[in-house]
Amino acid sequence: MNAARTAEQAVGAGPDGRAPGDRAPGAVQPVGPDPEGTGRHHVVRRARPPKRFLRAWRAYWCTVSVIASYLWLRFRGRFHDDDWMVVQLRRIHLRNARRIEQRICELQGLFIKVGQLISIMSNFLPEEFRKELEGLQDAVPPRPYRDIEDRIREELGASPGELFASFDQEPIASASIGQVHAARLRSGELVAVKVQYPDIDEIVRSDLRTLRRIFRLVERFLPYQGLDELYGEIRAIVTAELDFRAEADNGDLIAANFEGRHDVAFPRVVRALSTSRVLTTHFERGVKISDVAGVKQQGVDRRVLARQVVEIYCQQIFTDGVYHADPHPGNLLVRAGARPDDPPEIVFLDFGAVARVSPQMRAGMVELIQGALARDTQRIVRAMKQMGFVARGADERVFEQVVEYFHDRFQESVSLDSLNLKDIKFDPEKGLESIADLRRMDLSIRELSSNFHVPKEFIVFERTLLLLMGLCTELDPTLNPMTVIRPYVERFVLGEDGDWSTLLVETSKDLLMSVTALPAELRKFMRGAQAGDLQLRVRNLEPSTRLMYRLGHQAIFAVVGVAGAAFALVLEGRGEVARAEWGWWTARVAGALIVWSWWTSRHLLKRRR
């Protein structure tokens, strides 16, 4: 929820054309216009959410139902092959994703925001879940005006009537943590006032406790690791969003980086009327960037606009190191330049989601690009470790195995015809197939998730790029973004004074050092072999050893069973029926043990395949 955006839509770009003071009563929209271009609109019910205890109970029940469905599928999978399991798993993913999305819409409140964050940050969440959750809209029924008035009086020391020339009691938007009211300063300027609900701190604490218990329950029964870290990141993000001063500071920081430019604008914060719980911003007029008719009416060339958006983001990411991390169409307004020959002006709104490129991530990205161009797997591994992709307690052998495998697959699908970035070509016919790839590497999802940790910083960066690509494709499908990005990437990788020849020389040095070191490594290997100190590491030996151990048990049980049956037959021939019964019971027990040993060995046979 953004004060400037929603208020501007009511004032300058709204469908009804009303000014804040003329806003029709009850005109709060429960659902936004699909801001991320997903094509879906998730309707949030207008009824108020249930009481906190009931909300928590419903959340737990939904979690238990989802876990039970996967456990039941796991049991059924024992009697079917892997292909059947893959098909059924996709079906149950989709069914559970819809079940969770529906329950989140019923619970409302913080659960909507949590659903959005999980869809962004959970790198091992099934795609069906991510698609359903990413379309959630954070819009809920508004609170009574007296709650807002009390909060403003508590934060600013006076009532809205004393602070503003006019204050619209009907909100123009409402979300999980607060709502937005239009107002007018005594100087006559229009502003939007975003106010947090009085009890939002208690609601957040309660919902976060519920979420933590849910994550622990999921981690106990399902093969997902790293949920504690995900919870910590969600808690940090939600807590940060409760501090409107951080949002104001983020907006001012990015605005300062573009000072002197006339093709980009940012809403100014009214500091005297803003606190950590109340945020007052000036209106910025314009039309939504995805409004084709509105952009055309402004006389703006959409192709120029697409290049301009890419260039602005290149400066934020590669030069400034701090960027607006939520570039969906609802957060970008467009208006014509001040003069006919001026470029269009893009207005950025909502600075609750602002990301930074840390020094570690920046250095790692440079190393990653250079390693990819040099086709140096070890360099790529070092870069990914530097960027934080290695989970705590990870098996580095597994990590390097996965990186090397996917690097080889990447080389198959990407060709580099020269040292120019524009000549990088991608072959979509050779895409990665996750399940097949895991089988080839003999890895499970648990092993993959326990060794890899995609840092939040990179996830936010990836999502920003995806949103940006979707937006620019809508504006100009013929745009080649590399023509805009290349100069920034070159400076980012090589520095201000570097050139591609420097990278070529460094790559040649690395190759020469590897070739020079190879004979020494071979001599070391031969000396170890001659001295008898050569050690071999056999992979996947444990399952085979355990299988042989079980087969040995089965052979022993079979011998005991045959001996017991033979002993019983001999005794029956002598007429000693009572003693013969002991032999038959021995044979029965041995047979049961053989069946039990065979049944428990089935998973080992599957792993060997």
C-alpha cells in the first residue's frame, strides 16, 4: 500500500476523476488491478477477519491438512513408480496452493503480506505455490475513522482538523497495516496521509508467532530446510515496514541519487507531519505506466519509455547500489516532459521495498560474471560462496557438484561468439529440467535445500529483474535491453577505466597457471600411488553396503527357516508331533523375517537405480 500512489489515482489518474474532497463514500477498492501483470485477481472478502484465536486455529488446521496430504501421497508412492509420483505431486501442489491461497484471503491481515513475501523469498517452494501466492492483493476493509484520528493525535499531538486544512474521513485505500486518507495542507497542497492501525503491533506479534509454529510443523514432517532463516527474514521485513521513517529515508536516498535529472521524479515527504506510524507525502500526478491509452494521450513514445526505465534501473543497481525493488505498473506513473522536446518523466512510488547491493554481493557478482565468461567452474564456486549461496553446515562436495553440473548445462544452452555482451545467445531448447537433473546428480530435494541457500538479497534482485522485464516487454516487445545495460555492466565488472582486454589477459593468466600446475599435480598423484598412500572416495557406497547387509540377513533367515522345517519333518516322521511344532514355528518366524527384510530394503533398491 502506498499513500502517494493510491491518492494520486484518486486525484489525477483515478477512474472516477474525483478530487480527494469529492471522494464517494465507501469507495475503497478491495482488490487492485492486477499490478504485477499476473492476469489473476484474488478477491479479498469484505467481511472482517475472524478473531485472533480463531484465525490461528484456522491457519493451523490448513497447515495440518496440507501436511497430511503429502504424507498420504508418500505412503501411496510406495506402491507406484516415479512417473506416477511426479504426476500426482504436481496435482497435489496445485490443490494445496489453491487451498492455502483461499485460506489466506479468509484470514486477511498480515497473512496476505506473508503470503506475498513467501512467494518472493522461498527459493525451493514449488512453482504452483509461487504462482498462486504472488497474485495476492494486500487490501482489507477499512477501520473506523475514530481509530485513525486517535492514532494521528497520539503520533502528531493534535487532531487531523487542527493539523490540516481539510482531511477526508473516508479512506482512499486500506491494507493490512493501515489505511490512506487524502488531505490538504494549510498551504493548499494536496497530500496523502498513510496511518497505521492502533493495534497493529499486537496483531503482527500474534500472527508472527502463528507463522513460526507453522514453519516448525512443516519442517518436522516435510523435506524443507531453512524455514527458520525464512521466518527471520520475513520478520525483519515486516518489522521494517512498520517503521514509516525508513520508507521516507529510502525515498529521499534514491531521489538524491537522481538529483539534477528531469526525467524521473519522487514524491516529497512532509517531515513535519510524519512519524514512524504516520507518513505524509505530496501528490505526484501522472498515469499508470501500463495504461496504454493514458500514455498515448500524454504524447509519450512507449519505445522511448521502455529504454528510459531500463536506463534508470541500471543506474540504481550498477552505479548507486540501491534500487526500488517493486517495479510493478502500479508503482510507476508517467507524465509528459515540461517542454515538447523533453523526455517523459517517470514517477516512482512506494519505497517500502528498497534493496541494496552489498559489497559482498557486488564483488561476488563481478567474480561470477568473469568466471562465467572464462568458463571457470572453480571461480564460479568461489563467487557463489562469496555471495552467500552456501548454507550453514553445507557439504562443499555436493555444492561443487551441483555448480559444475549446471555450469556445464549452461554452456550447452548459451553461446558466446565474441567478447561483446551483445553476442551472448541463449538456446531455449536446452533448458534445465529440475527433476531429471536431480536424478542425474543422484541428489534429493533435501540434500539440495540443505546445501544451497539463496540469499534474500539475490531473490529480491531476481524478482526485480523479472518484473522489469515484463514491464519493458509490455512497453516495447522489440527492445534489446543489452544495448542499454552493456555500458553499465562493463563498468560494473571492469571498473571505470577497465576494458575487455584486461579480462582477456586475466583469463589467459588463469589458464596458463592451470596448465603449468597440471604436471606437478600428476607427479603428486603418481608418487602417492607408488607409496601406497592413494585414497579413493567411492560415491553412493553406503546404500550398496546396507543393501548387501540386508541380503545377508535374508540368507541367514532362509537357512534357519529351511533348517527348522527339515527338523520338524524329521520329528513328525518319528511321531514326536509336539517337538516338531517348535520346528514349524521356527520356519514361520524366519519366513516372516525374510518378508520384513525384503520390504524394508525396497527404498535401497530404488536408490541404486
